[in-house]
Amino acid sequence: MKIAIIGAGLAGLTAAYELRDHEVTVLEADGRIGGKLHTVPFKGGPTDMGAEAFVRRRQDAVEFFRELGLEDALVDPSDKRPRVYTGGKLHFMPPGGLMGIPAEPQDFFSAATNERIANEVPFEWTPGHDVSVGALVRQQYGDEVVDHLLSALLGGVYSCVADDLGLRATLPMLARKLDELAADGPVTLSAAVAAIESGRSPAASHAFATFKDGFKDLYETLAEKSGAEIHLDTFVSGVTRTKDGFQVTGAEGTFDRVVFATPAPTTARLISKVSPEAAQTLKDIKLASSVVVGFNFASAIDPAGNSLPDATGILVAADEPGIQAKAFTLSSRKWPHLGQREGFLVRASFGRFGDDALVRAEEDDLVDIALDDLKTITGFDGRAAGVEEIYTQRWFGGLPRYDHTHLETVAAVEESLAGVEGVAATGAWAHGVGIPDVIAHARKVARDLA
Ligand SMILES: Cc1cc2nc3c(=O)[nH]c(=O)nc-3n(C[C@H](O)[C@H](O)[C@H](O)COP(=O)(O)OP(=O)(O)OC[C@H]3O[C@@H](n4cnc5c(N)ncnc54)[C@H](O)[C@@H]3O)c2cc1C
């Protein structure tokens, strides 16, 4: 079978690998493969400027990496913990809870917030109902939990504040627990989170892992083992059905099947002649942009003796005045294999849904803001310590927004596509933005298509 795959990001390359017994052509608009996975050659070695970790407990992903012969390339993070910057101070992340939603009072919060958590007022919950995570937690615990912690944590994953994210799409286990508890009457967040915490088995290993030489090991291996013909710098602008199959702009010939592995708004455009209904629904999925500035400092201690904290990273509270960065990953402390290199790697991240100003800022300005923010938060003067290397990576439309209508939207797209033969659509917009989710969905749609 002749199959065209549009997009050589993780989803497209995984689909290409899964369909390796067929004649596969991958069409990629960019001059490189990998999409939101991008490993850049720093002097000390390859360094990721897009995704930098995956959830290790996803055995399906680990098994897949083993199948690709990449098991030995996986490395664990250190045991250090992240910090949160709020109220002008660095704090340890409160232990337990669910993505910053506590089951009980924590030193991290004010007395008034702790009072609300301890004496939470039960609320009516309709099983199956959905709501924005931010709205629910504001209603039960107040703004402090959302603005100081929850949005910082969720923002690190989705580039959105908690108010822009749906409960069922981003914290499904909490939605399910509320559904379950609602059978006995009004529910509380604290009881739901406590029940989730008590059901957790102690972690057998680290929660995350990464690839020693960066995610390029993954995307290059997928490309190679897929045996697909990959065309770079090939922007696809439309797909049409003919009596013999499909024609794809930018590619010669006719294809029996087409896989759309592009971000949702692009897929909406490309699929419009094949499934106008799916195209219309896909337009509802909006994207959040972000920018990562990677630094290699000569040292983690500046000449005045100020040192970067002994932590994996720093999350900045969403409502913190005067700070524009949303997070700093202290990569050389987070990943022992990076800590062995000369210098000290830090990734500064900016940008949340609805606010692209920083993503569009001049590189020099971004670098200045990152260095100033880091100094304000930690005292560490990066300029004085010595900036050896800088890499700025803008991610326009980097992540789809999983709001409280997202699951319904995806279900509607899938329903529309179920009636369209020979076509599949996949990518981070479908069933999770995390690397294991993107892989699992791409494999599934590829298997179903062949
Ligand atoms: C900054 C950042 C950090 C992240 N960190 C993590 C992390 O640590 N852990 C984790 O699990 N996940 C992380 N993610 C999420 C994860 O990286 C993504 O969800 C995943 O890589 C998306 O893969 P994809 O194939 O769906 O999309 P993409 O990577 O966007 O691939 C789509 C491809 O389609 C191409 N394309 C677009 N339009 C066209 C066209 N018209 N014609 C041809 N080709 C086209 C694009 O150039 C691109 O290569 C992060 C994401 C970002 C942005």
C-alpha cells in the first residue's frame, strides 16, 4: 500500500515506523525532522530545546523504546526536588497532593488558605460533568492554590494557566474520583485527592526519564527504522480524494492512505476537502505558544559566591509580580549525565496561552529578561558567572490547549473520521500531549489504518 504521512514530528514518525511494511512517504514542511522534539548540539554535547523528559511509568513507551533498541540510551534524573518561587521567595514544593492540589493544609500556603482546605465546604458534583481545573480549585480552596502552585505546575506541561484547562482532559483521575465519591452525596476536593494519594503504590523508580544524547536518538531511530522516504522542506497545502486514492500537494503520484500528523489547526486546513466536518471541529482546538532559552554558564557559582539552588528547577507562580519567566530547568542538577559536562545548563521557559508577546520578543531581550529573572529569584548573576552558549527556540503553537471542551471536540473529530475511509489523524491534540500519549495514539491509528 502507498501511504502518505504529513508531518515528521513524533506522531508522524511513529506512524511511519508502525507502517514500515508499506511504501511510506513522509512530507515535512520544516528542514528537519522531530517537530517539538529538537536536540541541539551544544559544545558539551546534544541538548534538548523542546521536550526534555517522558513519564517513565508508562511501560508501553518504555517497551516501545526497547523494541527500537534504545533501552540503553535511557537515563534517570537526580533525586533533587524542584522549587517554587512565590511571594518573592523560593519554597520547596509541598509534598503529596495532585499537581499542586493538596489533600490537607501545607506550610506553603497562608493560614487563610489552610483554613479553607482544612474545613472545605462539600459541593454537589454530577458524574460525567466537566469544568476548568482552575475554576474548581478556586471555588473550593481559593485563588492562592491556583495562582501560586497549580498553574505553575500545569503551565509547565500545557503552557496554559489552570483556568484554561479542563479537569477531565488534564487530571482525569481526579474527575473519576469525584464521580465515584458523588455516589454518596456532596464531595470535597480534599477527600478526592486524599483517596488518590492513598491508592498510589510507592514509586518503583523515578517518575521521569530521558535519552542520554537527547530525543534525537528517538526521532532519528524512528525515521531510519521506518524505511520511509522522508521529504524535508515540503509544505503540504491540501489533500484531495480522486477515483484512485488521494493526491497530496507537494508529493507525486496517488496514495492509498493518508495520515495527518500535524497540529490541529493545520490538520483542519489540510483535511477540509476529505472531511469538511472533521475540519470544522478541529478548528476549535487552539494552540499555546512558548519559547525556551537554553544557557550554558561557565559555572553555577558567580564571582560573588551566589550559587544556583540545589534543585532540579524553579517554577514561577503565575501571579508573581516582576518575573516574566514561567520556569527555569536547572538541567545540570536535574540530569546527572548533563551535570558531568563542563559548565552549567539552564533552560528558561516563557509564554502561556493567550500571551504571545514574549514568544515574539527579540532574542537579546529574551536573554536579558531570563538573566534578570534568574538573578532576582536566586541571586545568581549569570552574566558575571559567564555565558558560554545561548540557544533560543521559539515554539509558535507549541501545545494544544486541553480545555474543558477538549474531550468532546476530539470525540466529535473521531466520529467524523470514522466514516471516512483511508484517512487517519493523530498528534498531540488527540489523546494527550505527553510523549507516551503521542506515541500510543500514533501507533493505534496507524495499525487501524493498515
Ligand atoms: C517546549 C515544549 C516542551 C515539551 N516538553 C515535554 C516533555 O518534557 N515531556 C513530554 O512528554 N512532552 C513534552 N512536550 C510535548 C511533546 O513534545 C509534543 O506533544 C510532541 O512532541 C508533539 O508531537 P506531534 O508529532 O504531535 O507534533 P509536532 O512535533 O508539532 O509535529 C508536527 C510536524 O508537522 C509538520 N508540519 C506542520 N504543518 C505542515 C504542513 N503543512 N506540511 C508538512 N508538514 C507540516 C511540523 O513542521 C512538525 O514537524 C513539550 C512540548 C513543547 C512545545
